[in-house]
Amino acid sequence: MASTTGPTAYERHAPDPRLVSRSLASSRPAPFWLEDVPRRPARAPLRGGTSTDLLVVGGGYTGLWAAIHARLRDPGRRVVVLEARRTGWAASGRNGGFCEASLTHGEANGRSRWPEEYDTLHELGLRNLDELEADVERLGVDAQLRRTGSLTVAVEPYQVAELEGSEGFLDTAAVRARIDSPLFLAGVHDAEETALVHPARLAEGLAAAASELGVEIFEDSPARSLEASRDELVVRTDGGNVRAARVVLATNAFPALLRRFRLHTVPVFDYVLMTEPLTTEQRAAIGWAGGEGLADMANQFHYARPTADGRILWGGYDAIYHRGGAIDPSRYDRPETFARLASHFLATFPQLEEVRFSHRWSGVIDTSTRFCAFLAKAHGGRVAHVAGFTGLGVGASRFMALAALDTVDGLETERTRLRMLHTLPIPFPPEPFASLGINLTRRGLDRADHREGRRGPFLRALDAIGMGFDS
């Protein structure tokens, strides 16, 4: 087998830089998904004090699923949601729309951490995806959900060897018959474990469904602190206070309301491009008749999927952490990353060199050291904190929301008995060590992709202590 040490396939087949510049020239720095939902008035912020049986902090997927199921379980329970801006504006409205069955960020990660219960976790993940689809239908959510499955592709010879023998293996001819790229050498097709959704329509639909069920949602109401006494929990906002019997914290990549959990995640920026709608001829040139989700096998991987109106979303590769976990508007537009993504897209699909990108954007992922979500409890189980999805939360958010609800309701369920939900990830170190370690990891992953996947001493050390990652 020929060696590919050196440039990656995307670099070896890099297009003319002028094509890259031209493809991005008319793109706008805005999330396509958030523009592609019906406009609605903003919900009112909290003004004054109120009390509730259950308070949910965070109006993304996790918080909305928790609020919805709280009312479905007990229609008489008062449920309040506090959202710092607008429901679904952050990761829930910006992601790629891959709704995966996996709760553990893949089989390898899950088996290495919870070998004795992985089969149960896998089954629960499949069941959760089925139940999510059923919930979307019965709640009347127009999420454009399709059980398309996914295609994982090899773009380097050494990656082909890793796929051979896998269920659903496709050789070069077979993989290119599904999606035609000169870079694709082999692939694995999984028809069962992935659905594609319109992420912002899912979030907006869940918020509307929650309101219809009687959940009170306050937007532009950032939670500032949580205080606990024997009798109640009090969350303070800029406009007033909420007194609650139980609290679910679902703030994703933003700083945890409870300081003790703030080092368990770090915010990492992920970047995305969206093309204009393809013409009939352009669609025919690449195939993709199955409409499945697509990802490659690199450590710094790309993901892609078609949309209902004939566009292609293309994202991933760079994952950027800013010192101190900085999240501010100046970080969302990163020209060098968007140029790299556009170059890699045109290397993958040279037959689409006339395509233009209409949108470019980024969002923040809540990365944990175990690369999948965790559940933490506080104040005698009256508070549940969920975070750490590491970019695979569209489906897992529903499962973790139900686990959080089980916890604050004091229920023993199949979910709450999982060892996965009784352990916390190793916290990240404080600065400056967090920046040093994360950037060393990123450089190590990049170097491995240029060395036929071979991991250097630093990555091998992380692997040995359970903090290694390959995507």
C-alpha cells in the first residue's frame, strides 16, 4: 500500500486559491438555519419575581425536552424556562443537523469507558432516536426529520484498511456510486443510526410545543446565580428572581451556574459553510440520491449533508479554543478557517467548482474530557446539571434531559441506574494549562493526520489516561 505521509488528500488535491476566494465572495456571516425559520415576536423577559415547581435554565434542546416531558408527565406541574437570548439561538440552531443514536460519541469511546454496560447504552440510544422521531410527530414539530442514515468515508489508503471487514463496507466503486468524489476510496454505510433534521426548526418547534403544553418561557433572561436553602432554590436574573422546588441546568457551552462544574467542559468553536442551492446538473454530478449524512475518518474530520432545498452543508475540521474559554461575537467569523473549509470542499467535489457559498458561521461546542454528556447532581438531587455533549447532542440531548428530569423527580429508572450517569469526566486544568494542553492536543491530531494516523507521544499519553480523542 502506498505511503501517504505528508500532505493530506485535501492538500494534495487543493484547488486554485482563486476558486476558493470566488466561492466565498458572496457568503454572509450568519447561520443559514436561523434565517430559515418563520419569524416570530420575541418572548417577554422575566420581570419581577415568580415561583415554580420546576425551573429549567437554558432554552436549547436539553432544556426544552426537559420542560416538555415535565409537563407530559404531570400536566399540573408549573414549569418555567429561562433563556439568556432566544430559544435555540446557540448550538441548537447552529449545528449540522445530525441526529445520532449514539449516547457515547461512538462505539469505541463507549466501549472503552463503560464496557460492561455499552450494549445497554447502545440499545437505549437506538430507542431514544425512535422515541425522538415519535415525539416530533406527535408534537407537530416541522423539523424536516429524515432517517437517512450516514456514510463514513476513507480518503487515505490507511483509512481503507481500518474500514475493511466492517458491516456495510463499500469499496471505491460502491462508495462513489452513493456520493461521487474522486477522494473517496471506500466507505461504510449505516442505515439505522442517523437522522437528519433542520436544527433551528427543531428547536423552534420544541419551544412552540412547550408553550402549547403550558410551559412559561422567558427570553432575554440570563440566569446570574443559584442559591439554595432547605426549602427552596432561588435563581436570580437581571429582571427578577425565580423560586423553584427543582432546577435543571442546561446551559451547554456557557459557564455553568454552579461554579463546581465549570472546569468539566470547555467551549470549542466549530465552523460551517452552506452552499447556494445546487442546480439539477450539479446534483447529478455528485449523486447523493440517498441524502445521507457524510463524514470522513480523519482526526480533524469533515461532516456534510444536503438540505431540503438542495444545498450542501460542509463543516468541521478546525476546532478552536480561545484562552480562558472566551466566547464573544468577535470569535464567530474566522476567515482562515472558512477558506480552508472551502478549499477542502472543492477538493472533495471538483465538479462543483462553480458553486458559491451563501452562508458561513460558527458555534460553540461544550467539550468534556470523556467526549460525551454527563449528568451532575447538587443540593440533594434537587438540581441536575447536564453538559459535555462534545458536538453530538442533537439526539443525546433528549435522553439526558429525561435523565435530568428523572433525577430531580427522585425516580429510579433504567437511565438513572447507568454507571455512565453516576460518573463525571476528568475536569480540565485551569489556565494557562488548559490552553497549553488543548492546543498541544490539536497540533498532535493535525500531525497524526499528516502521518497516516500515527499518534505521537502526547496523544498516546492522553489515550492511556482516558482523555484521548480522534475527532
